[in-house]
Amino acid sequence: MSGNAPKKPGRKPVRKAVRPPSAPVVLDVREVSKAFGGQAVLDRVSVRVPAGSAVGVVGPNGAGKTTLLRCVVGSEVPDSGAVLFDGEKRAETDPRFRADVAVLVDDLDVFGDLSVLEHLDLLACAHGVPDARAVVDAVLDDVRLTASADHLPATLSSGQRRRLALASLLVRPRRLLVLDEPEQRLDTAGRAWLVERLRAEKAAGRALLFACHDDEILHAVADDVVRIGE
């Protein structure tokens, strides 16, 4: 076959990041399976996420992406397989797991009677963040919610609530981020910000596992992909 044969159309290759070969594996999902009512949703899915890298989870709606993320964070229990964090099994209730893993899988639980600022300040203080108010102020500016800092979450638009959910992860310590479609309800500018933010998380040595429907975000951020139901 000639080396000049035209390439078949298809998905763009995922950009591979250059990582030190010694980067430790933060998250190791080993052949996880899960079924509901006798219907298999996950069938021996494996994922490895080293520090400073991101893995995207893709597939059609209902394929099991969210189920995989819930198995990772412990809100679902796999029927078989294992989820290891730093090489160990950890329960969702383990204080070390809660301290290291920032999760955005379900809708954000907010303190309805606290303002945006108070909500983020409480989270930062609960996680023992030094100079919590300065960190919160910086994150509010980053997610463009400074003007809404004194508002109650219920008064925010859906896009602002999504930014508040992301801000809730950024005001706390984290080594692994688990995100279910973080691009949801963000406008074009918000999605561009999200790309830069997730790249910054990787540059800081954090590991990311995220489900995504946006090919541009996927190709800009993910170092590898896991395809479910395709």
C-alpha cells in the first residue's frame, strides 16, 4: 500500500502530554464491572491516572460514564474489580480519601442559607486551608463570581451555579479531581476558562478523571480516553 494513501476520517487523536516516566499512579481502576437489575452497565473497565495527567471518559448517554465515576468515588459499589488510590483500597468515608479527592458528579449540595462567599469560606476552613479568605477571594475572581459573592446560591443562574460547583473544588486541597461533564451549562467563554483551569490542575501535579461530551475540551485536556458503550 502506498504511504501516501488518504487517511480515513475520524476522531482527532488525543494529544499526549509528556510526563516524567516516574509519575506515580494516583488512581488505578482494575476491571470494574457493575450491573443494575441484571443489565451490565460496566464490563471490566480499567483506568490508570498518573499524577499530572487527565483521562477522559466518553460514550453515549446511558453508557455508564457516571456509574464509573460513582464507583471511583464510592457512591456506588462495583460488583467486581477494584478501585485503588495510591495503591490502596479506600472507603469513601476514609478521611484521607475525602481530603485528597475533589468530586463533582451529582448536583452541588449547597448551604441554602449561606451566601456564595460564606459557602466557599466554610468549605475552605473545613479543609484546613491556610488563609482561607484569600484563597476564596482568588477563586471567586477566577470563576467570575465576585459580583455574586453576597448572593444566595438559589438566586444564581444555572451557569453561575455550575461555576460555584467548580469553585467548591478549587478552594480545597486536592490530588485527584473526579468530574462528570464539568462543561455543562458553561458558555463559550466558560468552556475556554475550563480548559485553562484543568490544564493548570495537571501542571500542578494533580490527576483528573472526567466524563465529557465536548470534543474540543477532551482533545485540549485529556492525555488518554476510556470509551464506554461504543
